[in-house]
Amino acid sequence: MEKYEIIKNIAKRSGGDIYLGVVGAVRTGKSTFIKRVVETLIVPHIEDEYERKRALDEIPQSAAGKTIMTTEPKFVPNNTAKIKIDDVECNIKLIDCVGYMINNAIGATDENGPRMVKTPWYNEEIPFTEAAEIGTEKVIKEHSTIGIVVTSDGSIGDFQRNDYIDAETRVIEELKGLGKPFIVVLNTTHPNHPDTENIAKEIRQKHNIPVLPINIEAMNEKDMYDILREALYEFPVLEVRVNIPEWISILNLDNKIKKSYIESIKESIVEIDKIRDVEKITEHFKENEYIDKCYLSDVDTSTGIITINLSSPMELYNETLNNLIDKEITTKADLLSLFQEYNVAKKEYDQMKYALNMVKQTGYGIATPSIEDMKLDKPEIIKQGPRYGVRLKAVAPSIHMIKVDVESTFEPIIGSESQCKELIDYLTKDQEKDKNEIWKSEIFGRSLDSIVREGIQSKINLMPDNIRFKLQNTLTKVVNKGSSNVITIVI
């Protein structure tokens, strides 16, 4: 990622402002870090000459030894600096915090007891140690877009590694509770030494955060962009977009393949919190037999939107097609033949579907004839008085559908009343879970659905052909003559 992209993406995530809150224990090099960032990253990119000089004048003091240098929080520069890198403009500011006390550090007390310091948040002075705790929370929570925790391996001055651990842990845990993106800079004189790498690894594993070993005194522009890049990956993921094969997306929700995809997607995003976590997301999809490949197609660090593409095995489509149509398709000829059959069926269904909906809703539906169904008789000349005309007569079959509720009653004689109750309980035991389960129940060796279906079919077949013919003729007369009254006698 180019340096201008890093700045642009961070600025976009934070509304155009990059505020770095520099926190940690005392005597770790926080002020030196700010000094190097201002001199190397900020000042060279400030276009206004006066603003450049002002930024340099406001750099905090730093020195070796055990004496605490930063005694109150400071904004550096005091007024936000506007920088321009290539075509990217943004506002940038660093906040230098009072550090957490460590053993053997000098300056937390004076002849009167606890040292009192000024802060931007209170009119009165407060104890040094309290300023460190309050300042860290307020700087990170209210004034920063990114937190930089500075700690040390003990190689930069007069303190040992063990002197920093307690304060380091307190700061990191506090920042984790605030929910802002932050990283740890391990200040060291030998960043590539194996011992330093081991310390960084230990902090990384203990707190699950990125740690960069850097010699702050010699920090260059590349190091600074590495820090910002790592911080950018700590921003939260706001949206995960998953692209699945189009043919799977149109399957019904109860389809086992689609359900499997949905479950895998739900499981995969549970652990995704930060941009850095996106590499974990592909692991969950590898266990799904219906997913052939999974890869990150886009990670937009400027918006927090992650895009994932999933693909299915080649043979899965054919297998699903065969299951859906309940017919094995092995050649292109089979598929083409099926499409031809379905095309004919679809045309017929399209003509009937409105009538089917009507009959389901009202009990009566009419399928309007298509132009192919219409037959035009030979035109005839007609005479009305002294005038002549032409008769054009067309005949078209309209299909009328009537919903008839057919009753089927099955009354087996079981025995005692208690036996009948047991049968009812047996039939209805799974009805609450699945209302269709009752039809699978067996009575006298036969399923209930076959018994009921047989009773319904026998009643339907009882209607003789002559009655059907008479009903058809009656409807034809009602439709063509526009009758509004019908008298029916059923004997």
C-alpha cells in the first residue's frame, strides 16, 4: 500500500482528521516519537511557511536519564496542521500524554508530596499519577482516531524491561476497553535482535495486538508509514459482502445447499472484528463440501467493507439440477429436450395462473383464452331493414375452474374409549412440530394420507359424465346469454 493510500484511507475512516494519541509509561520515548513524526512526516508536507515554523517550535522536549520530562498533556502542533501528500489533504495532530509511573522514575513527587500538574480538562492542578490515568482515557476516547502505545525493551536508557511491564499492561488493557484502534511501538536500540523479537512476540500473544519493534531515535519515514499501516488494520470491519454463485442465490431458502452457504457465512463473520481479522474468514468456508474456492476479492480499508467471493464445485450444478427436476440430465440433448417440454408447459401455465390464483382466493377462476385459441367463423352478410351489415362471429374456449371441498371420512372401530384416545395421541404427537407428519401415521398397515386420498378420489369419480356435460352446457349458456339467475336442483 502506497503512503498516500495509507493517509487517504485513515483520513477517510476518521472524517478527514488524523489524531494520534501517544500514550504509555514514562521514559519510553513518547516525546521523542512525537518529535520524529513532526519533523519527518508533518513539517515536510505543510505548505504554509509560518505553520511549518510553528509546528517545529511546539515539539516537546526529550532527554535521557530517569527524570520525567512530560508533566502535562500537550497537543502537537497546538493547532491542527494541514498536510498534503500527493493529492491527499488531511488534518493531523499528535497528543503527548503524561506517562504511567514506573519504578525508579524521578519526578512524580516533590518536596511537598505528590507532584501536581496542569491538564486541559481541569481548572485546578491534579496529582501526576492521576493525570496519567485521566489523560490517557480522555486523549484516546475524546481526542484521538488512533492510539500509539509506546513501551520499551529496556535498551534505550536507565531502566530494565521489567520496570515497564506493569504500566504497559495497564495502558493496553485500558485502551482495549475504550474500543479505539491502537498498536504498540516497542522502542529499542536493536529492533532486529532476536531478544527484541521475542519480547514483541510475548506482548503480541499476551494482548492480541500488533507490536512493532522500532528505534524511535532513528525512526524514518518508512517506519512511520509502517506504524500507520498497522494501525489502519486495527480499524473495525463495518460490512462483509459475500458473493455466492448466481445459481445458488436463486435457490429456495429451504434448499440444503443454500442453507449450508448461509450457515457458513454466519459462522465466518462471528470472529471478524478488525480489518486484520479478515484472513481468518476463509478458514470456515474450507470445511463446507459445497464450497470449492473462497478468496478475498476486495479489502477496502477506507470504508471497512470486505468483499468475499465463493465458488462451487463444477459437478454441484448438474447434481442440483437433476434433483430439482427429478430427472437425470447427462447430455446437452437431454437438457434441450427438457427445456422444450418446460416451454410448452410454461405457456399453458401462464394462461392458467391467474385463474388458479382466483380459484384459490374466491373459489371460482376463469382462464381467458389466448389469440391462438380463438376461431373466427366465415363472415356473413346480414340485413336489418333497408341496411346491410357483416356478422363476424368468433368462438374461444374459456376454462372455468371451481373449487369444491370434497369431504373424506374414515371411522375405524378401535375398541375401548381409552384405546381411541391413545390412537388420537399417536396421530397428533408430532403435529405441533410439523403439521404434515400426521399424514405419515399408519393405521391398520396403511398411511393416513393414502386412506384419505382414496376416499376423496372415490367421491370425485362418482360424478357421472352426463352431469359434467350438463354443468358445462349450463355455464356456456350463462356466459353467452348473460344470465344472472340460475336455479339448480340436486336430486
